[in-house]
Amino acid sequence: MTFEEFRSSLAGEEPPAGLSAAATALWLDGKGKWAEAHELASDVPTSDGALVHAYLHRKEGDLDNARYWYGQARRDPATSSLDEEWQGMVREFLAA
């Protein structure tokens, strides 16, 4: 799946089949479903899950919690815009 296909899929009601849990959490966030995205990301016990979790807390404005989750993902805290961070993660997860 390409990034453009992923973005276009946001017009639908269900995430595309075959997405990882972390990518599905980003899909939910792209639909404006922050709480559902957070719940799913919280259940993903990988660095990808931690990274999405960090992004969601950054988006929420809880920067201390976001920093903790960036550390769990072994990443430096993002300094790009939220949209750039979201796009970067989607592209990374789709390429995996």
C-alpha cells in the first residue's frame, strides 16, 4: 500500500486490511479518533506502538508523557509539525 492509498482510505469507514496495529492506530488518528488510536497504541508492545503513543501524547499536549514514550521507542522527541510526524510514521510503517 502506498502513502497516497493510505491517505485516501481515510474516506472509508474501516481501516484497510493488513495494516499493522501501529499503522491502524495512525489511521484512527487520521480519522479524528484520538481516543481509539490511543487505546490501540497502548496495547502495541513494540517500539512502533511506543512511537505512536508518544505522537498521540504530543498531539494531546502532554509533552512530559510524550517524552517518556519517545524514550520507550528509543527515539528523540519529534520537533517537526504533527502532520509531518504522522506522515513520516505512516510511510515508515508501510515500508516495513
